[in-house]
Amino acid sequence: MKLWIRAICLMLAVLLLCPLLAGCWDRKEINDLALVTGVAIDKANDNAIEVSVQIFIPQGSTQSSQSGGEATGGSGTTFVQSAQGVNIADALAQLQMKFSRKIFWGHSEVYLFGAEKVEQGLKDDLDFLMRDSEPRERAFTFVTKGKAKEVLEKHSILERNTSEVLREMAVNKTSINSSMAHLMEMLEDESRAALLPWVEILQAPGQDDPSKGIGYINGTAILHNDKLVGVADNRITRGILWAVDEMNNAIITIRPEHSKGTLSVQLLRNRSKIIPMYKNGEWSIRIDVDCKNQLIQNTTETNIDQSIDSLENIEKQFEENIEERIHLAVHEAKTKYKADIFNFAGAFHRKYPRLWKKHEKDWDAIFPEINITVNAQADILRPGMFNTQQKQ
């Protein structure tokens, strides 16, 4: 009897293991996929959008082998294909009909939105990009001047493709950068404002071919309630970066008072804090900046390594430069963009939850009236050992 029980148990075990021996039943072979490296989303008309995808060309393939539709632009390793639809899902369905392979978004490095599309709003587009399983939430997002498709179609000289160019720029953190997930977080914050890199086309030097060029970051796109409300230039962007503790890679240059020449320092590390305060019915914010720097060029006659007073005076002027930039950025946010791009609302919500609940609906009126104080501490840790401009 025991032998029968053992035999039955063994048979059941074998039957249970059989489904695990079926192999990769849901496999997707690489030669069956069209790998997307970048996506551009533009406004086609009032009732439709245009979705363009930059597709990696496998070694040994050519653009002429693409089935259905005419491919455009791209570099030697990619090409760009487009389709229109009432939303991204519809456009993607139309786009799939032009490919012999299954479109795969998993390798997409960047998402580009044309300025006209962002002026309409991104809510519907983000719904698809965050809901579908294939688009990468960690891919970088950008807003482009003109058509986003035109940026993808450029031929990159240094990198493999234009998507790789923008991704590397975002990784270097020389300006504002934002992933898809971070964009959603900003739009769902209390301020409902978001900051995205503003991309323009830079023609390749010494090239007559208009297709030779790259997209480069030249400012910051300001979004409020998921719509584009303005573009900040690089000067304003620097002030924003200082305030929101995103200044990571910077060189600051000043012209010292009562001295000819310039001084330049390189940022080593930085820490910025936004401190909300509410007293006697007045709303105020204090922004503290503490940065450490090294002197990398001195074309003045001041030898700061031999004088503590000279060093402190130079540090004070750098501090004034930082404070001026932040005040300028805040002024622009209050008067021009009318958007809380620093998320002061979130700071008040965290510190004064009951107060915030009472005044949440009035924040758009409160924000322009907030008093702003900026305290910058800029220390030069490495002033150098000599001054080539010192008088003999």
C-alpha cells in the first residue's frame, strides 16, 4: 500500500513540474523587436498628435529594409518614423502598422515634447506613459523649441544618435534635468509646477548639411498645471538651481570691485535649504545656501592666498552674486510665470499642515506676496598658491 502511495505522489510531483519545463513561452526574440531609443511627441492639429520614434538599426540592416512608410532623419545607426492619432495609444497603433517588428519602448532613453504640445497640456500623454508597462519611468524628459521630431532627425557627430546626446547632457547635470517619474511628482506636488530642460537645435560647426546638428539644453521650460507658461534663460535657470538644491556642476565668475580682471571658482559641493516661516499672518521664506569652492582662475592683481581680508572680501562678492541670482529667479516666478517653481507650497505643507489645509485653495494669491530672504555662504577652500597677475 505504501508503494502505491509513493508512486502516486511521485506522479503528482512530475505533473506539477511539467509546466515549469515548457521554456520561455512568452519570449520576445531580439530580432522580432524594433528598439526605440527616443520618442518625440508633437501637436499635429487641434484634434490629433504626432508620435515619432527613433529606431535602432541592427548591424547589417539598412533603412530601405523598413516595411511600410518612409523613414526620415536619424543618424547612421537610427532612423525616425512617425504617425498621427487622437492620442498616443492611437498613434502608436498607426505606427505599428508601418513596422515589420514589434515596437519595443524598453530602451527609450528620452521623451521629447514639442512646445506647442506642452502649451496644450501633458496630462493625457503622461497617463499613457505612466500607465503602460513598456515606457521607462527613469527616461529623461525635455521640451523642445519647435517640433520635437526635428531634434530626433538630426545627425549626431559625437554620439551614436541624438537621443544619446540629450541623455548625456542630462546625466552631466549642468542644467535642469527630470525623469518621467520626477515630472509626475512635480505636477502632483502642492505647487503643481514643473521644471524641464528647454532644448534648441545647434547646427554642427563647419557643416553645410542642415541635417547635421544636435539638440542642446538652453534654458528651462516652466510648467504650471501641466501646461507650458514660459521659458527661463540660463541666467534665471542658475538662480532656480541654487534655490532648489540642484546646483551640482558650476563655474562662477565675478568682476571684483575696485579691481581689473575676473575671478572664477568651481563649485565643489553645495547644500541649499528652503525654510518656511509664518508669523503674525505673514508668509515668508528663507533660502540658505552653503557652498564650497576652489579658485580656478584669477586675472586680478589681488593675491588672496596671502590676505585673509582679501579672501573674505572675495567670498562676500561671490555670496552677493548667488543671492542676486536667486532673488532674480524668484521675482521672475512671481511676476512673469506666476508659478511656484520652487515648491514653497510643499515646504509650508510639511511644516504647517493645519495652516496649509486652511489656505491651500488661496495659494496662487499668497505666493506672489511671500517675503523672500536669501543667505548665501560661499567658502573658497582652495585659493591656490600663487598669482600670475601680481605686480612685481
